[in-house]
Amino acid sequence: MPDPAGIGTDQHSSGPEFESANDRILFAWQIYAGKYDAKTVDAHLISIRDFDRFCQGKSYSKVTKEDSGAYRKHLIERAGQRTEQGGLSRATVQHRSSHLKQFFVWLSNEPGYRALSGVGGYFALPKGLKAMSGREKSKVFPSLAQAEAMLESLPARDLKERRDRAIFAMCFLAGLRESALISLRLGHVDLERKEVMHDGATLRAKNGKTFVVNWFPRTPAFAQVVLAWVEEVRALGLRDDDVLFPDAKVLASAARWPLEGRETLTPMRTASAVDAVFARAGEGIGTRYLPHSARDTLADLGSKLCRTTEQHKAWSLNLGHSSEEITRRHYAKVGDARKAEIFEDFEVVELYLDEEKDLLLRYYEYQIDRDDPDFERAQALVERRRSR
């Protein structure tokens, strides 16, 4: 007979059923890992399951230092090689090593698994392999001049095309990731303060980070496009809680939008529109760059413009880099107010990249022909100096 109203002393668990003790542990770990981005959790699970296969499903409670050392050797053998088990890039090998180390450090602090203390350290790779992984593949990204040429190649004949130009421009103005970019609200953009609020509560933000993004220096061409787009959509009736870059189908019905009583415009389901606009922009200069390359462009610009430790710290925070914890340990703390002051200085203080210095020197020594494209760039630099 079933217990009336579910009352009784039956101790059977009403939670999920597990095929093994390892699955039960992984379920607990996923609850702990809920603080990470979903893609990060998936990457960790792939690494843990690969280790499970290597150990033939051995219980985590019985894993030894010899097991982790053997798996480390297995990873090293697969690094950049074609083996029967399949080769792995050195970056992937490094990530799997790091993921498993973090997992077993967590597990060793759980009740009943104290004996695993020290196992995680045996996943660490040789320094030589870690150094090689950083040089395995150089990042490909456009210079700011190339990005401006790509922007100019994009048409602006209708509302959708102007939206696409603004999407492209915002990537270089604020360095936002694709998921955050397409979920950006109109109210997140402050034209007067030249800031973008990266709100982790409302944006599809990596790890839910919240911080203020100051517009990056050397980006007036991109700022002009974003400014024009914000003014245009406000004139159409967009409110602060509406998404800044609506879906193309929504834009097609813009003329029929009621000013009152309509629902809030929500983000596009995917970032395919961002990928598409970068593909079209690349056609303008005969190459192809991914949307994330804009962040690489800005990171490279920062490495050339920043002169002090404090400037490097501010630049890193403005990109929302995952290495923020590292910079916090090694550099002085930089608050939002001080970061804003530093970015104002980038605009006020005359700073030149090394290639710009060389260009000015060649110009003043009459080493550039008037037909050379560098001649116009040099003249623009000269005019900027005179205006200051």
C-alpha cells in the first residue's frame, strides 16, 4: 500500500540515480562548477571523461599518483602527434592537464577523499611543453587601419546594413565578446561618458562578469558609427531596456512599431549575424577575420600604447580578461574611477606607436612618395600633432 500523503520512514533517495560512484561525484562537482560558464564546465567534463576512459572506469577514490603520472605521460605522447588514440594540440593537452588538476584538488577536499591530496599535482606538464603550447599558433588579427578599411567597405543603404556596421564598430570600440554584444541593451551605452556597462546580470556574459568598459583610444571612426546608430534607433522609438542590435526580422517591421505598449525587444538567438558581418567586412580587404580578432587587435594596441604598470592593469580590466586575478596579484589595484582617468589620458596625452614614430620620421626626411599609401597616413599624423 502506498504511504498516505507520502508520510513514512522510507529512506529511499528521491534524487537522481547513478550508474557508478564516479557519476555521483561528478554530479556533486557539477553543482560546485555552476559558478563557471557552461562552455567551461563542458570542457572540464570532456577532460575528466577522457581520464575515466584511460583508467577504464576506475573509482576516483582509488586513483593513485601513479595513475595521474601515467595519464600525464599519455597526454605528452599525444601532444601534436598522430597516434592510434588520436593526436591532440598542445593547447588541448595543457587544458586537460589543468582541468584534471583542478578537479582532483577539489575532490581531495571533499569528505572521504582526503587520501587523494597530492594526486592533482601529478597532472602538471613539463615547463617546456607549456612554453611550446603558447607558440603553437600565432593569433591572426587585423591592425586598426585594416579594421577601419573593413568598416568603410560595409554598405549602409538600409536599416539592417547600418545595424551590421554598428555591430562591427562596437567590437573595436568596446572589445565585447559576441554573446555579450548581441545581448547589449540600449541603456548599457553611455554616449556622454563614453562607456559601456558590461552587466553580467542581463548580458550573456562570460562567467557573469560585471564591469564598466571605457571606449578604447584610437577608435574615433568606430565611435562615430556607433553614435549614429544609437541616435537612429532612439528616433525609431527604442527604449533603454530594448536590445541595441535587434534581429533583422524585427528591424524590417520598424516602421510599424507602436511607441507605447509594445514588448521589450529581446536579443537574437545566436551570434551568426556577427560572424556574417565580419565575413563581409573581410571581403573588402581580401581576407577573413573572426569576431574575436577585434579583442586581439585591442590587446595588441594596449601592448604598444601602455607605458606603465597601472596602464597595463587598466587595459586588462577594460577587456575583462580572465587573467584579471593574475594582474591583481602583481599590479597595484585600479578602481573604476582611476581606470576612467587613465583612458582619458590616452586621448589627451600624445602617445605614438613605434610604427607611427617611424612614419613621421620618414615623412619629415622626405622618404615617402606622394603615391605611397603611407603618405596619407603620415599627413594625418602631422595634422593631429598640429591640432594638439
